[in-house]
Amino acid sequence: MPSAALLAAQAALLERRANDGIKPAHVVKRPSMGDGAAIDAGPGFALANAQATLEQYQARDGVALTRPAASIDAAAIVQAAVSTLSTISIPTRPAASGQPFDVNPIIAQEPSVKTHPTLLGQLQKDGQATLALYWLLIKLLDIISNGKSNGWATKEGFKDSVTANGMLNRRSANAIIRKLDGVFIDIDEENGRLYHRSPEKVALHFGYGKASGLPVFIPFSRLTSGVQMFKATIHEALFSGRPSGSRGGNLSRQTIQDITGASPKSQRTYEALTGIIATPCYAFLATSDEQDAAWEANQAAFVFTDHHNIQGGGKGKKYTARTLPNTFETSKSSPLKRASKSGTKRFNARVRRTDNEEVGNGQKRKTRVYFKDAKSAAKANGRHYIPSSRRATAQARKRPYTFMRQIDY
């Protein structure tokens, strides 16, 4: 039996509902074991009471509400949900003519394009980030429209896509296509197609070196969010292709600036946009003399005051330390995914250094050439070749001749 306190609270609740003009209808009471009534195996009495109260408030506010049936067929609900999910198609972006963007996010992942972060960093450093954005977008439109990469996308489909997503108008889209032509794409005016060039050809056009790290997949949403977000994606891709945290090694702001051309201030802006966590690092020096520390670490030396007794030497103790490059860790919810290293070896083989590139000491790199015999090797290097049979004679010994020097590789 309910206690006296519970009955008093129930009476107070009914009185308050009466003052508010709410009739206590459809109140389901908990059956008592002494009543001999069978307890329903359906929803509990608390849920039924809550549902009845909700219906009263809905009736007071004039909102129609259909009360669910007492018996719920769970199997029928699951079957209906499965059939609904199989037919729903939600477009990720507004559909453009000739470009089927109706990719179902429930049964398929967001379309993405594979690329090398170091290549994008070099393009950004040379001021080609905007063109690189639309180059990757054309590659992704090729995958979306054709189901696989056929090497081309329609010209009208590209213009419809950038205008539908609010990136460019049609006049600006035509200007971008003209800038991409001959560098990132080749235009087929007769068929209205844009043939995108491979990353190797783009790297060779600008004279870039080998790619390092793992390639990454950049999703469609990152390519349609503006140039600043794309630059932030390039910054994030540098760390997505490396192990997270300290396992990926330390990188200084200056090193990142040498790779992408982004200033430390821009780097912090990109990290705030993408959720990258930058952890400062420092190391303690053996010397306690500030002057010796300045000689050893230059401007990186500073005095570290241990206010929280982290080192165990007591609170407030001062140590001589130096700053180290930061460690970076991408967000766990980052849409960038690592790709396999397949194709990287072929990419690096095609962008191998040529004769015109300079080596670290400033000298020109010479081509490594193999010859079938010594005579052809001497002739190719502008030297006079003397057979061994003639070297034994006195006349040959008096003749001035030179041996081949070792070819620089």
C-alpha cells in the first residue's frame, strides 16, 4: 500500500492540476499485487503516466497528439526502419546538372580524393593553393560522376558545382579554368571535358622533389568550404600523414613555414579551425649558469620556475631550460584519413632530381651514365682513349694522355 506521504503528495498534485484547469484523465495506476490483476508486460506504469501527462499538456496547448497503441510490435518497427533507410537518399551538396551528388551518407562514406600533403604544402608555398583546390575538386568530380577515376570531368559540371556551392560565379569559374589549363588540367573544347593531370606531372611542372609521409584522403566538404579552410586542411594533412604526438617527431614553426610558407600566426589560426593540439616541449640543461646556457642554446634558453614541484626539487625552484620544437596531434574527429603508400614510390621515381637541380653544396648534379666499353665512355666525356696494347711502347709512354677521372654521381 502507498505511504501516507505519497498519498498526500498525490493529492497536492491533483489539486494543482485542478487549479490549472487540467483534468486528471488517462492516469494509469500501478496495479497492486493484492488486486489479483495480471501485470501487463508492456510499458511500465511510470512511462504510461508520463505519456498521459504529456497528452494533457498537448491538449491544453492545442497540439494534436496520437496516442500509441498499447502493444508495440518491435519486429515491425525494425523492418520498417530498414526499408526506409534503404530508400532514403540525402544529397551532401545541391545537385548540379550532369553531376549526381545524391550520395547516400547512411550507406556510403563521403567522397574523398587522395593526395600527397608535401605536394600541397609546396603548392601553397608558391601561391598555388587556390588553383590546387580546384584541381582536386575536378579530380573528385571525376570520381563522383563516373563512379571511378576516368581522368576527366565535364566543364559544365565543374561550373555548375562551384556555383551551386557558392564558391564562384560562372564568369570566375571560366577564369579559373583558364588559369588551370596547361598546368593542372588540359581542356578538350570539342567534348567539353577537363582532363586533370596526375600529381607527378604537376610536381614536374614546378620542379618539386620527392614526397614524404603517407598520402591522405581529403573529403568533399573540405574542398567546398573556402580557400582558408583548404589551407587549414593542408596544414592538418601534414600531421595526418605522420604518427600522432611524440611518435611523429617534433616540428618547429619555422620548419612548417619552410614547407608550406604559412607564418606562425597563420599556423595557429589553422590549428584553431581544424582542432589540432600543439604541445610545447622543453628540455633542462646541465648547467645552471644563465650565461653558459645562452652560449649553449642561444635564444632558446630560458629560466624555468617550477611552481608546482614537477621536478621534485621543491616549489619555486628555478632550472635552466631550452625550448624544443612542438609536437602536434590531430583531432580524433578529423575527416582526413590516411591512405596507403601505394603509388608513392612511382611518384618519387618520376620526380627524381634532374641535371638542372642543385645539390646541397651548390654544384650541379651530373647524370649517371653507363657505357658498354672504355672507349665509348672516354668519347662521351671528351677524353682521348689509348688502348692498353699501345701503352707498353715507348712511343705511347712519351705521348701525353690522361686517364678518366671518376664520374661524379
